[in-house]
Amino acid sequence: MKNKVLIGNGQGFWGDSILGPIRLLREGPLDYLTLDYLAEVTMSIMQKLRQRDPNAGYATDFVTLIDRVLPELLEKGTRVIANAGGVNPHACKDALLEVCRKHGATGVKIAVVDGDDILSDLDRMIDGGEEFNNLDTGAPIGDVRSRITSANVYLGAFPIAEALAGGAQIVVTGRGTDPGLVLGPLIHEFNWGPEDWHKLAAGTVAGHIVECGAQCSGGNFTDWRTIPNLSMVGYPVLEVEPSGDFCVTKHEGTGGLVSVETVTHQLAYEMGNPESYLTPDVIADFTSFRLKADGENRVLVQDTRGLPPTDTFKVSMSYSDGWKSVGQLTISGPDALAKARLCAKIVWDRLAYDGCEYSEEQRLEEYVGAGECHAGLPGGTSDSPSEVVLRLGVKGPDRAKVARFGPELVPLVTSGPPGVTGFAGGRPKAQEIIGYWPALMSKHLIQPTVTVVES
């Protein structure tokens, strides 16, 4: 057993900087590199991609990254855990095997953790008594069943540990908890068991702190003026001990800042009840541990406490919830705000003339630059800005009615008030709205599987 494990998280979401993981590998030592690509709506998007192409449905950026860094990974022995598999982790695995062939890398073990996708089993489970009521509203699943496009269980960290025990250099998962990407290697390295609740809670807290990448090392920080060199912000590194105590830090010489304050900012992110942070593996008490500075860019986290997990998994489901169309124009010059308000009126009037009226709940009307983003804050409102970005949009169940909105924006350039410019990106089109449906289900119905292959 190691006396310390180094884990860096280089991806906070699908779209985060590709330089994060590359620099984590190059700028200092690392045992494990974790990468978090998935958000709730991402699963539905991936499901649609897979319906069009059976080889799609995963985060292609991950394959691009591995193609770029595979020689360094193998040279340094750094192991990778990523939830990039989305709704098609085996297709992701096949793409990674192709990357290995391209580089002439043989003997690389790649593991797939799946079993989270229950879309095809949903009706059978409902017939068997699972209710899948909306976790937020209590509404019955029947309200949206015919429109559900994805359904994925948040798996825990023990299957990841199993994959690592099988020798995997790269572990690809589907939907799981974000902190589980970090907890999995800790379970593997330190032989933590299902009843080591305090240690599992500590690993969960560690994973939560780094799950958004640089958001705990200076990114998105309230006191942003105090953060040095955000251009080269250091992505976070965890130094974890077998006891569960750990230090949050970053590689030496990188930008950003790791302090009690930056770590606390991230701890409060998506936390819910701080005394009962629920995961499939443990209930973590976010009020139990102590934070203290442990030198420059080092924060020590000690004495985390945990409780046994619940007997349910959380399920993330997405469903079709109508259509939307949004576009924007820039209005500049004297009386920009008044001209922007007139532009909005013109659009709604012309649509009404053509039989397309939208209720107040179905319309979006924003004046960016005139106190729209933080209305009511001191100094945040201006009645006479010299330029305004007008954002208009509509939504509703009728795709044709929503689509009718887009053609009315461009004509304002020549048939509206003066100063209307900045139309870009083409005519707004009707886009599907994806609704989110969280639910719970019995754990005994889910059997995660681990598959290890070799290049």
C-alpha cells in the first residue's frame, strides 16, 4: 500500500480546456488523472447521437486527448479514469484501441464500466413496481414516459476500483457520481471496504473539491483580482493518505491559487444538505471535516465523517419538453435601450399579425448591457447605455410556431430603428428543449459490469 496517492482532475465538464489534463501530466508527478465530461443534459444529447450512429454517444474529445498524450501516459505510468463513455462506453473503448494501434502501443489495458444505462429496461422496471416519481416535484413518471430520451443510474466508485484491480491503465465509465472518479482509485490503492464510511466520505469530499477542475484553484473565484496568472491556472492535485486525510494543491510554478477560501467556494457548489451529501457509496458530512492552510497553495482536509449509504440509486432521466428558438441583435448609438425595446415590439407585433402570438411565459426578452444580468444591484442598471444586445426568444410545444419566430429578426436591420447591427450566426432555428427528470430506484436491480481488454 502506498503512503500517499496523487490524483489530478483535468476536466470539469465536456468543453473544458484540453490543456488542463495535458499540463497536469507535464508539470508534475501524478498517479492518476481523472476527467469529468458528463452533465445531466449531456446524456440525452449523447443518446440522440447514438440513435443516428451506433458508433457515437461518447465524449470524442477524450479520444482526441488520449491520442495526444498516450506516449506520456505510458512513459510515466499515470492511469486515467474518465466518464467519457457517456451512453456508449464500448464504442469509446474501441476508439481508444484504435489510438493505441496508431501509436504502436501494445499491452495497454482499457476497462469499461457499464450497467448505468436503463433506458431499454425502464418499462420492465416500472411494471415491476419501480415508481420513478420526480425527486423534486413528486410527479408520476407517466407524465413524461412517452417522451423520455435517456435514463442513467449514478453508479458508485467500487466498479472503478475493480477495473483498476484488473490492471486497467485507462478506465472508461458511463454515468456515475462525479466524486466517484476520485474515490475509485483510493478504494483500489488503500483497500477501503464498503463499511469504511469515514474514509469513503473523505474520498467523496476530495472528489467533490476537484470535480470542477480549476474552480477550486482560482477559477470562478469571487476575489478574482487576487488570483495570479489565470492564463496558466494550475488544475488541482490531491495528495491523499490511507487514513482519508488529504491535501488539495497544484503543481509548483503554475498559475491560480489554492487557499482555504478557494476550496471553500468549491465545497459549497451543488452541495444540498451539508450534513447529508448522498452518494451510492456513503453519506458524507460536509460539516465534519477541518480545513487549514498547509503551506503555499496547500490546504489540508482532515477528520471527515460518513454514514452508511441509502438503499437507492439516483436516476438521471431526460425527456423532450417542446421547442425553443433564440436570437440576438446589437443596437448601438444614442437611445440604444429605447431602440432595442422598439425592436422587440416590432417583432412581437409582426408575428401577431401573421397569427403567431406567444404567452408571456413563452417569450424571452432581455436587454444585455442595461442591467439585465444582475437587475437591482447598485450600479448594475443603466437607462442610457450606448449599446445594447437584444436577446429575444420563444418556446412552446408547436415546432412550426416556434420556427416562425426566427425570420423576423434579420429584417430589423433595414426596417427597424437605426443602429441595428451585429446579427450573426444565421437565422435562429427551432431547437428541442430537453427536460430533466431526477428519480430514485432500488439498488438491487442494478448490476454494474466491468470489462477489461488489451491493445
